Amino acid sequence: MDGNKSKTVALIQARMSSTRLPGKVLKKILDKPLLWYMVKRVQKSKLIDEVVVITSTHNSDDLIYDYCIKNSISIFRGDLKNLLKRHLSAAEYFNADVCLKLPSDCPLIDSFIIDKVIQSFFNSNVEYCSNLHPMTLPDGMDVEVFTFEALKRASKLANTSDEFEHTTTRMWATEDFKKLNVSFKGFEKYIDKFRFTVDYENDFL
């Protein structure tokens, strides 16, 4: 795929009802919510055309919607539990040719890493590319890139709760899609030493 002719949209999935640390995306660090840092880090990418927060239509996520509107952050609302459907609907709405699936709880994510995965995707004849299978970086640097057509096909093929909840399972865990993993050699030794994600109260502190 030619990156010069396609629209690349980063989809940051966010909700207030996180089970391990409820409301974490709007918990404040130095007067800014965690979500603000996440969006700003992703916006540093040189290869992303638009950054969108995708939340749910559940009333618990009204706070996320209101925050994004107030701060001029692109926002889309979709299904609460069917993340595959939410990603597909958002990609359609924003006319994405290429999508990034990013969590909202990685406020230290590195735009250099994001762009390396995107560039690897564009340099290869694949439908799905990530740095997660296997991981060679500490948790919190998660990047997944895939074509809109792959997302559509995954939604048609999906038949398990895991595939609907985690969006990309069908792409990386089956032989139905051409895929590539981007490795960052030499960093594997840090996987168990560092965490750059916010899952628990201790992570946030």
C-alpha cells in the first residue's frame, strides 16, 4: 500500500468503566488528564493524518465525549462492548484507508516507535502489522496498524467474544490475514523491568 495516497487514522479506544482502575483516562497528572498526554504523544507522529478518540455511547462515557469536544479532540462514539464494531464504524466515519488501534492508557507512547511500525506496514505487502506478536518492548508501547479492508473482513469473519472485544484477534491469531511483526532488538531485556502503561493504581502513582 502507498502511504502517500491513503488516509491513516489513529483510533484511541477509551472508556470510563475500566475494571482495574475506573475512570483512569481522565485521572489528572499535573492538571492534565491522562488522555490528553496520550493524544498529544500520538499527534507527534509524522505518518498519521488524524487522531480520533473512540469511546462508547454509554452514559458513563459522556465525560470523555465532553472533554474531547471542549478540547477540540476528534471523538467518535460506538458500541461499548463490541470494540470490533466500534473500530469499524469509526474508520468508516473518518474515511480511513489505514487504521491504528491504540489503547488510551499508554501516555508515554513514543511517536518514533509508532512511525516505525507504520512505515514497516507501508513497506510491506501485509494487511496487519504490530509490535506485539511477540513483544520486544515494555508494555505501554503497543502499536497495531491494519487496512480498512482487513478491518471489514475481520468483522465478517469474527465469531467469538474475544474477536469482538479485542478487534484485531482474528487478524493476528489466524492465518486469514497477511501480517508482520516489528521487532526492536536489544530491548527485550527491559520487558520485565519497566511498565509504561496505566492498568493499576500503582501504575498511575
